[in-house]
Amino acid sequence: MKVRKPRSFEDALTQVCAALTFQDAAAVIGKRNESYLRNACDPDHVQILPIHYALLLDAAYSAETGEPGPLLCTYQRLYEERAGGQKPCEDDPNMLAGDVSREGGEAVAALLNKSIPSREKLRELEELIDAAEKARRNIIAFDASGPREVKGAA
């Protein structure tokens, strides 16, 4: 068995194909032959998986396993590394809701804990306010932008 760099696209695709089987994964992306995916899993081969295939495969993987798609997770990690820690899709409503919920829970826990100093309670409240304000700005920007048209699209 060929060694793949951990947390690489080849490794992530191998995880997907192990969960689905190469044959089923090939069917997901409309390929009759699994050699396309086997080549894409091979770090010594130049077969590169297009992003629209990665999306289809991750969705099938998630449906099969109930887990997040390995290709997306790899992309997110590599993006964060190359973008200086900036998270991709920070304006995603699910991520924003998760941030507000997490910060809200931490603030409530701090407020209820008598042993936590006031300055830490205030810090937790400020983090909640920041998360809520970011979500608010996102909602306003989305509403203001309206439907998006792409020039030249039919």
C-alpha cells in the first residue's frame, strides 16, 4: 500500500473511497472506471480531483458515515494555514449561529459561576457581543445585497 501524506487531499480522498468503495465513489462522480479515483489518490500521479467532484464525494461520504467530508476538512485546514489563520466561510450562517451560541453559553456559565472574577465575566460578555454583532452585520449585508446576478450567465 502506498504511503500518503497525512491530512493531504490524497489521504482525504482515500478515506472517502474506503468508506464508499472505489466503485461507488466513481459512480457518484459519473465515472465508469474507478481508475480515475485511484489515480487521484496517488500522490505520485498528476490526476487532480476537480472541486465539483470533491463536493459530490464529500456529500456522499457524509450521507454514508454521518461525519463531515474529509476533502472539505482538508481544504479548510490548508486554507487556514495559508491564509494566516483566517477561517473560510466566516459569514456562513451556521458558523455564525454556532459562534453566537457558544459565546452565549460561555457568558451564561461565567455569570452563574460565583468564583469567576468580574473581569472574566465581562470578557465573556464582550465575546458574546462581538459574535452577535458579526452575525448582525452579516444579516444586514446579505439583505442589502439582494439576489446576485452573474454577468453572462443564462
